[in-house]
Amino acid sequence: MFRIGRMLRRPDFTQGVLALLDGEPLDEWSLRDRLARFGYAWGRTRDNPHLVLQALSPFVALLSAARDPDSDEGHPCPLLHISGCGR
């Protein structure tokens, strides 16, 4: 999974997603607004805002399964840490 993490870090889109998530908890509306501010046109959808989350979810899941290549192999960290809200 370290190899996948290294490969995923390269594209500008991945860098953008990691930057916009920035370790800060976001609800679906905040995420949609932040996507629009980052210049992602599909973040501005008004018809079905949940569509944005449905489109982004598999990619975010992949980022959370990939390991950060800068982390220790003995204690690997995810490329993107996802935490539930506990509801």
C-alpha cells in the first residue's frame, strides 16, 4: 500500500483533494462549497449536492486505504485519515 500511496500523491487532483480536506472535519455542504472554491466545477452542482459526495467517496476511500510513503513501515499511516462522527 506504500507503493499505491506514492503513485496517488503525484496527480494534481490528489494534491487538491488532500489540500481541501486538510484534516478539518467537514459536513457535506462545507465539502461541496470548498470544492467549488478550489475550482472544481462539479462541486457547484445545485441539482443534487449528494452527487458530489457519491462521486468523491470511492476516491477518498482509496486515499484512506493507501499508506503514506513518508510514514514508518512498522507503524504505517494512511495517506488520508478518515474518522467517523460517532453518530
